[in-house]
Amino acid sequence: MATNDLKLLGGWFSPFACRVQIALSIKGLDYENIVENLNLKSDLLLQSNPTYKKIPVLIHGEKTICESAIIVQYIDEVWKNNGTSSILPSNAYDKAIARFWVSYIDDKFFNSLRYGLFAQDDESKKKYFEELEEVLLKLEEVFNELSEGKEFFGGENIGFIDVAFGCYLSWLRVKEKFTGTKKFDEAKNPGLVKWAEAFSAHPAVKGILPETDKLVEYAIALAQRLAAAAAADAAPPK
Amino acid sequence: MEDIKVFGLWSSPFSQRVVWTLKLKGVSYEYYDEDLANKSNLLLQYNPIYKKVPVLVHNGKPISESMVIVQYIDETWPQIPLLPQDAYERAKARFWSKFIEEKSMQMMEFFIYDGERQERAIKETLDILRVIENESGLSEKMFICGNTIGLADIALGWVAHTLPVMEEIVGVKFITIDAFPHLHSWVKNFLEIPVIKNNLPPHEKLVEYFRERRKVFLAMASHHHHH
């Protein structure tokens, strides 16, 4: 049993679970890492997150906390004296900006990426990946503005946007393998290229983002399941 | 001297969240009602990403997304706090606030459609309301996550007075005392809060507004059927 009585119901493949792992790592916290099989969810997961039945869930003693961004804020608040700096900015305006961009990333970036990766036809794929490029242009601007010449969106230290966006890097590498195009265009997103290197090399992040090859295998299996499901839906009733 | 501007739309549930929060805390502000067909240059400058209301501008610094704004106001003016002190209770309140925020557009879809699509949308609204009814703790507390009005209540507030207007026009009724006893009480309690009661858009004006919107949506729906 971990000394802080912390359990994470997560999965190595999930960018959302990775956020929580990185937050725990930033704060130097031990925890029991439970990898869920999403095709056969544990009773503990179903009971801990009855509303969404999704990972990640943080179990802290008797308390269950759901939704990755909310869990990260919880960790930041409860262990505010751990680690070198807080994950969320300290002033209210910067917090609002960080929350706005994390919300934007989880909506615009995440949806373009996942719909693009798993789209059933080439035209849709193209459309979603074009949207993704536009989103990345915007995020390059945001990075330049917020980093103020430093390594991270959070400045000198990794912050809320870094943790949220950074956990998608492995899936961007999957896109690289699937499509043959680089995850960030070096001409259009030079800031994000450097940021990705700095983020992946950060001590709190090392070992947490899944290896690309392993994730590619996972993505291929997922794509096959989704294609089969789509075919089943489209098949005329007998 | 604080300079606070709000760009909103009097009929928008999302704008109302910001107005209620500022009023609850007794914060003065200048309000600009936006004509969405003809957005002001100021609005486009302050919210270039989404070009939407509401936007709060505090001493020249803009913030958009209603619930991001509400949390900002709560953190900047701590009187009448909308979040509890305890980190776990806060996480729960944020969870419900996020759930409600995410599902709000979907809950309104019954107003956009007719026929079979509307029937499905009605069912989805009922399903979402059922989750709130059964899982958000309304059986134990007067408000979501507490005995005083909080973040999640502000998010859901539109259900107390804008939803009934939509229901009236379409001819449905969601929150009956039999089907949703807790939500039914919640609606009454929410509307009885003086700041809320005194800051609702006028009912008749809202009915007229949404009647016009319904005509537009029906026209779009029938146009869709004919292709």
C-alpha cells in the first residue's frame, strides 16, 4: 500500500491518465498504479466513476476524484508545498488563461487528432488533419506568448498547459507513424518542436509517456475495433 | 479603480452565469449587450478564438468561456465563495460544474429539432437530468455540492428559468415533481435567491425571443428534410 494511500486507475495508453502520473511525479508522491482494461472495466472503476465510467480516477484514501484536469488541480492544491513550484499559476488571471487553453486543447486539438487518426474515409482524415494544423499554429502563438522565451508554457517550470498538452505527444508520434508527416512542422511550429523535446526530457515526465511503438500497436488494434464497429453499424439489418 | 466590462447577450444562458456571479459578489461592471449578427469590434478583439459572448474584461485583460470567467470572478472576489474550502469538496463541485457545462448544449437540442430527432433529443435531455438528479448529491443538500449556491448551480441555473421557456414553446415538461423531485426543489430554491430572482431576463421578452429562434430552427430542419 502506497504511503500516501493513493491509487490511480489509469492506463499507459491514456493521455489523461498520464497527466495525473506527471502531476504525482512533480509532487514526488508514491501511488499504486492500476492499469485498467477498457474492454473489461474493473468494479472499482465502475464504482469510483459511475457517471462516466472512465479513467483516470484518483483514489485518495476514501475519496475518489475524476476528470484529469480536476485531478491535477486537486493534487496541486492538496500537496501545494511539495515540488519546486505549483502546477497551476498562482494568480487568478493566469489561472483563467491556463484553464481556457487546456479547455481549447481538449476540445479542438484532441478532436481533430482523434477523428483524423480514426476517420474511416480519406476525405474526413484530410479535413481533420487540416484543422489540426490550424490548431497547432494557434498553439505555437500561445506558446510564444506564455513561455516568454523560457522552455515551457508555464515559464521556467512545467505548468498546467504543459502537462495537459504534453500528454498528447505520444499520440502525435502515432500520427507521425500513420501518416508519415512529422508531428510538428519545423517551419511552422519551431517553438513547439523545442518545447516537445524539453517536455519529454523533463525529470517528472521521463518514463511516463508511452513508447511510440507500443502505442502504435495499441492504436492499430483500436482502429481495427472501430472499423469493425462502424461496419457492423453500417451493415443492413438482416 | 477597477475597470470591469462584460460583453454578453441578455437571452444567453452562458452570459447569465457571469452576470449572476458578479451580482452575487456585489461587483460593479459595465455591461455591453451584443447583437450577434453584428458583433462589435471590441468583442472580436477580446475574443478572437471563439468570437462569442460572454467575455469579461478586467482592467483591459479579457477572459472568455463562461465557467472559466465564473471561476476567475470567484477567485478574484472571494466574498460569497462559490467553491468550498476543502480540496476534495472543491474537486466534486468542479466535476459537476464540468459535467453540466459539457452537457448544456446537448440538453437544449430538443429545441432545435422536430420529429424523430427531437424525440431522441428529449430522451437525451431526460437522461442527463436523471444523472444530475441521482448522482450530484441533491438528495442530501439544497444545492449541488452544498447548502449554499455554488459553481455547479451557476452552471445549471439556465435550467431554472430558460429551460421552462423552451419547454413552453415546444410543448414538453422535463422537471416534474414526480420524475425529478430533487431538481424540482432545486429549481425553486435557486429562483428564490434574491440576487437570482432580481437578475432574470424578463419572461415575456424571453418567450418572444425563443419563439423567433424556434421558427428559425424549424425552417432549417424542414430545409434539411427536403434535400
